[in-house]
Amino acid sequence: MVESLVVPTFRVGYTITTDALDALYKKIKSKGVTMTELLAKATALALAKHPVINSSCRGGNSFVYNSSINIAVVVAIDGGLTTPVL
């Protein structure tokens, strides 16, 4: 995680409506599915659909388009944090 502090980061944002996501969550919440899991799945699907977003800059002058999708979720543990990759 410390190394990620020196990596160039690009952010793009826009407002979305989450009515369909909220309705899905209400349906499956009782089965133990969390909103975090739904957002991780949605992120993975978006990266698969738009692979240019799943790229990284190498050496400051070229981009690498990653063939795999890895979603890390920060989890608090005694004495710190860990980031299991899904």
C-alpha cells in the first residue's frame, strides 16, 4: 500500500443513479450479500467491459493494459489493515 503513494493516479467521476442497485441489495441482503460485495462485482464487470480503465503507467512513458482483474478491499484487523484481493 505504501508503494501506491508514488504511482500516478487518474480519477474520473460522475453522478449515477443507484435505484436498481439498491433494489437488488434489498432482495439479496437476507442471503448475507453485502453492499461491498456488490460494488466489488460491479467494479470487476466495469473493468472487464472497459479494459482501458484497467491499465497502469510504466516508467512514466508507457501504459500496460492488464489482462487480469484484481479487486482489493481494505479490511481492518488488530494492529492495522490488510487488503485481500478478490
